[in-house]
Amino acid sequence: MRTLARLVPALALVTGLLCTAAPAQADPSAAVTGKQPEAVGWGGAVTSVDADATAAGLEVLRRGGNAVDAAVATAAALGVTEPYSAGIGGGGYFVYYDARTGKVTTLDGRETASRTADSSLFLENGKPLAFADAVTSGLSVGVPGTAATWEQALRRWGSRDLAEVLKPAERIADRGFTVDQTFQDQTALNQARFQDFPASRALFLPNGKLPVVGSTLRNHDLAATYRELGRGGTAALYRGPIGADIVRTLQHPPVDPASGRNARPGKVDTADLAAYQVRQQDPTHVNYRGLDVYGIAPSSSGGTTVGEALNILGTSSVPTADSVQYDHRFLEASRIAFADRNRWVGDPNFVQVPTRQLLDPAYAASRACLINPQHALTSPLAPGDPYHPAACASSGQPVAEPYEGQSTTHLTVADRWGNVVAYTLTIEQTGGSGIAVPGRGFLLNNELTDFNFTPLTPGIPDPNLPGPAKRPRSSISPTIVLKDGKPYLAVGSPGGATIITTVLQVLTGRIDRGLTLEQAIAAPRASQRNTAATQAEPAFLASPEAAKLQAMGHVFSATPEIGAATGIERLPDGRWLAAAEPVRRGGGSAAVVHPSR
Ligand code: GLU
């Protein structure tokens, strides 16, 4: 296994960015689970945060399945081994490059509010609920979109049926997976609330305690649920007994009465489940330095925000010789793009979202002129008006950055035919609502807390208030990059709103800075989202560039870890390179069908 410790010297040479700070230690359990953060070879590739999940996808590829089959198999396995970040109780966004047509298509499998919800969803006596109370409640549970996304992806582009691709995950759930440090840490984060829900406690707190690192955790209920989905299709969830259990659980959260917890009931009912539709839609597209970059259109803000920031960066050549200017421009481009995102992006079925205008290079030029090469801008920065671009102009007051959780998981898959999937799935916060569906083996999401509970800035229209059957704005940013019409890169990450800056940083690290994909993923991260302080990892703060950026007016706040990216690259000789985190979240797992080095 290759650790960050081995990567650091190489990175330091290439970027000048690293770093006197000691890197975090790789998860010792990685050696046990066989995690490997990079792989190169032929026949297709799978990369995810988890070794069992990556192996599930690889098994499907080896048996002749395509990238879509393998992506669903990997996602289903993540529902077992990463149940706090992924699963059929949640939603996600799927980006697919089809080698036959040369086209990129996307599926929006975002959770939706009940048709009976309105902008007062999170108000009690006219006041917004405390965030923590909203999270651990039925109120925050949206109609899950993940199972429908799997079914639709397989139906449109897959070559295997759902029952077959769920098999590896069923096996992992029945035989169990090895608890690693990351899993134990994430369980500890949730321990207090899992304790209050007997079904969650039974699944994740064996004998009422944290699962021990190295022990085996099984989930027979989830294996049975997957088998039921395999037999009858997702109708069992959207119009059948699994759905009835979901609705009962969220409408009457099964809390231990002795806990004294007030878990508010939710509104989603069986008619909401029956009405759920995955949206198939065109990707966002920008051309960045001759490459075609495709992402997710709203309801996620990922594609528009990554795209606008790339367009802003594309207005000038890469300051190759000056790493401080490089970082400065990266931070300013994200600051500006977030100012626009917070003002303009929401569910396009409910608000007019200027997707095309936000991605127009002329608009980016009108925003890029705000960047002062000597000095950092001040946040919150006011949004521009994409409908009437005017150089360096702003439109009205700044809109504050909302709080967003930090969970989710991203997988990337390619197959021998050249099809590629970038898929990010989530149940929102680590552990979602904390409420497991009794007897079914999975947690319900708290995705509706991605809505703003009240307008972020009084008097300014907020595109992301709750509404009937509305989808909360996401930051999820699975991205596929084509070079001369053929796949070149595919990446994505978890991390709430930092997803956008992580994807931007990985893409530009690879495209502009001469980093390899593994290096671009491992490099220290910083995330500027139109807030006064830029979040930065310790290794970024320890770099010589950080001091110079501070002298230019950048303010930083330390955060231990940002994101957990995975990606693949098609090398010029046709081999696939799969890459994952060497250290973050305990390290990811990259694999190829036929390794070549
Ligand atoms: N709910 C978040 C979103 O859709 C993702 C959560 C996370 O990655 O932490 O943007």
C-alpha cells in the first residue's frame, strides 16, 4: 500500500506546496483490508472509499458486466460498509459517459420533500427549529432516490439486472465486514443518538457498545432487503412493504421512550413515495483549457459552481511559475462562484435557475475582473447578475453561506468498452437522521436539512427554501472530463459544500499543475466558499504559500480533513489509472481488472 508519507516528497517537488507538517498516519487497518489508493491497468477500473465495495464492483466487471452494473454493485456494497454515508435510505447523483454514443447523461436521484411540505417545514411556533433537532427527526427525511437511481441506470445502460448486481453486497452484509478505525470513529460520532433508537442501536452498537476495530459487523436485515428489491424490483420500496416501513418509521420515529428524545414526525407518505421520479437530464458543460468538463445540473449546485469557477480560472493563463498566485486565483474563483451559487441555485422545478448564464464564459469574464492579483477579496461578496453581466458589477446584497453537513461517498468506475460512471451518493449527515428502519437494515436520510430553514438574507429571494415535492440544493459534483471527445478524467468527493472546492482543486491540480491524479487527490486542501475565513487542512497551512496568502489578506481556519475524493484517468496508452485517498477517511481503495504495474 502506498501511503501519503511516500507521496509527500514527490508532491513537494512538483507543487512547492508541501509542507513541513507531518501528514496524518494512514489507517493501520488498511493493511488488513487490503486497501490500495492507486492502481493502473486494463479492462476497467473501480475506485471507492472502501475495499469491499471496490471488490464488489470489480467482481461485476470481471464477470463481463459494464461500468453501470459495477457502479450499482459498488454503491450497494457501500450501503453495507459505509451505511452512515450511503444507502437506499438516501439519494445521489449519477453521471454517465456512454462510449457508444459519446454522450454524457446524468441522473438526479435527489431526495424530495413531501408534496404536503411548504416553506414552513422547519418552523415551530414561527421560529426555525434548532438544527440538531431537525437532523434527528422524521421531518428531515426526504423520499429516498437511491434505489430508483440504481434501477433506472441499469434499465437504460446496464447489462445485468438488479438482483444480480446486488448479490456481492448481500454476501458482504451476510458474512460481515471488518470494522476499521474510520467506521468506529463515525459510530462514536453517532453513539448518543443511535442509543436512543432501538433499531439503530441493534444495528450499529453491538451489545450496546461501539463496534471494536477488527471485529466483524453483519447486517442480515439489509441482505434480506436487497434480496427483496432484487426479486420484485424497486416497487417494493416505492409502492410496497419496504416503503410502508419507511413511512411508518419517519412518521412515528421509533425512539426509546426512556431516552426522552423528541424526534419530530415527518410528512412523507406512501403517495409521496409512489410519485418519486429520478430526473434524467443534460449535464452542465464548460470547456476548460480545451477539455470538455461535464457535471451535474441543478438541483445540485455542483456543476454550475465548479463550471463557473473553471471559467473564471480560464480567463487567464496558468501562473505556472508562481504557486502563490495560483492558489490565490483558485481561492478567489471559488469565492466568486459561491457568491453566485448561494443567490441563484435551487431546484429548477421551483425557481428559475440561470444555469446557462452562470456557465457562460462572458459571465465568468465579468466576474473574473473582480480578482485583484495583490489582495484577497472580502467575503461575503455580493452575487453578480448572470442575466445582465456587467464587468465587476454586483447585484444586491451578499447572501450568507448556509451550513451543510459532511458525509456522503463517491465512486468512480470505467469498463473495458470505455464507459465511465461518476456517482456520488449520500444520506446527508454522517449517520443521516440516525433513524434506522426497524427490520430493514438501513438508515433514513436527513437530506431535507439541506434546505435553508428561513431565507438566508431577509428580503432577498432564497432559491433553497423547502417546498412541496421540492429537492434541496446539493453540492454533489461528480464530474467527467473528455479530451477530444474521449474520457480523460472522472472525479468526485463527499464533504458537503466543500465537495465543490475539492473537485475544483483535484481537477486543476491534474490539468494545470502537472500533478498526477494520485498527487492531485493527496495534495493538501483549502476551501473558500464566500466566507470570511478559508477552511484549510494543516498541511496547507504549513506551506510557505499560506503565509504569503495571509499577507495578501486571506484568512484561514484550520480543519483536520476536507473531502475524500476518488477518480480515474485514461492514460494515453489506453490503460486506466484508478486513484483514491491515501489517508483521508482512513484511505480509499482503487483497483483495475488487469493490473499492469
Ligand atoms: N447533503 C450534501 C449535499 O448534497 C452532501 C453531504 C456531504 O457530502 O457531506 O450537498
